[in-house]
Amino acid sequence: DTAVSQTPKYLVTQMGNDKSIKCEQNLGHDTMYWYKQDSKKFLKIMFSYNNKELIINETVPNRFSPKSPDKAHLNLHINSLELGDSAVYFCASSPAVAATVETQYFGPGTRLLVL
Amino acid sequence: DAKTTQPPSMDCAEGRAANLPCNHSTISGNEYVYWYRQIHSQGPQYIIHGLKNNETNEMASLIITEDRKSSTLILPHATLRDTAVYYCIVRPLISNFGNEKLTFGTGTRLTIIP
């Protein structure tokens, strides 16, 4: 009963292709996130959604489009993949209750390699 | 969010206490200290958080200095499975739903030695 799951775990593709990564959480959380961890291991926020509404968009190229069909899912679609998109992408979720300490739960990551 | 400073790497013998320091000299009064860790090839994992009092849970203890400018994460009996990168993060309570990004620094790479 994985709390935050991502598919696929590994993704190898050619430059210029379009690909999607899926994320699902069964924790009942209202907020979900996408983070990118590059080859130097820096982990940075990309997007956050609260109840299917986009909240954070950290100057990510337009080729990246998150989609949240419901609050348990946050998918990441990437158009026209570039070599620099190669990274590990982590999905996370949190209850995001106002005026509380916030804990984020991370998925296992999707390792994307663009050739 | 306040900036944190951590040593890039540390070693600790298996079974001993691992003490990971973090400096956050610009922390504001409403900001909490969080610790996460990332074991190789896994997603980050929440460990503990605190405001000004020392905290303990099943994973670790957190000691925050009286002036709150630094803290120490303590793993009381380190095991090989504790080998990971440990991140110290400072941020306030949730104010806006979904606007609560975690800003990860470079962390401390802790290696537990058999």
C-alpha cells in the first residue's frame, strides 16, 4: 500500500519525443508537488497543486505541463524532450492544513534519460 | 526561507550516535527547523521538526540552541541503513495552501561505517 507512487520508474527516450509521468497518492492529501533532481543532486520544486488548482510554477519551461485530474493524481507531461531534461523527477504530497507544520511525502522517483 | 549551512559530509561508526549540525543564523521567530533525508535512489523522507524545544521521535532527536541559530540532528544508534544525504530546512508554518515548497540545500552526506 504505497503512499505516493510514480510510473514509470525508468524512462529512456529520444530527444524531441513527448512523454508523461504519472503520480498517485492514497493519503487523502490535498496538495501535490513535482520536484526535479538533476545530475548534481540538487532537488528543486517545479509545480504544486492544491485540490487540482495550480499554485506554484517555478519558471519551468512551457514544455512541462502538469495535469491534475483529481486531487489524488498529478501527472507531468513533457513535450519535445531535450537532453537537459534528463533527471530524476519526484512527486510529493502533503495535507497542507493551514497554520500547521507541513510534512511532505515523496514518491520513489522517475529516472528520465533523454538520448 | 532562511538559509542553512551544513557540512558536506560526515562519517559515523555503526552503533554510535550520529550528530549532524546545521547553522541557520538568520532564522525568523516563526520558522521551524525541519530535517529530511534521502537514501540513495529513493525519494526524500521526513525525519523530524522543531521550533525551539528539543524534540524526539522514533527516528531521531533534534536539539535546537537557545538562540535558535543552530541545531543538531541526532541518530542515537546509527545503522548502515542510515547512510543517506541529510537536509536541514528552515521554513514557517503553512500559510497558503499548496504554496509550501521545500527548498533543499546540498545537505550532509552521512556514511555509516561498519
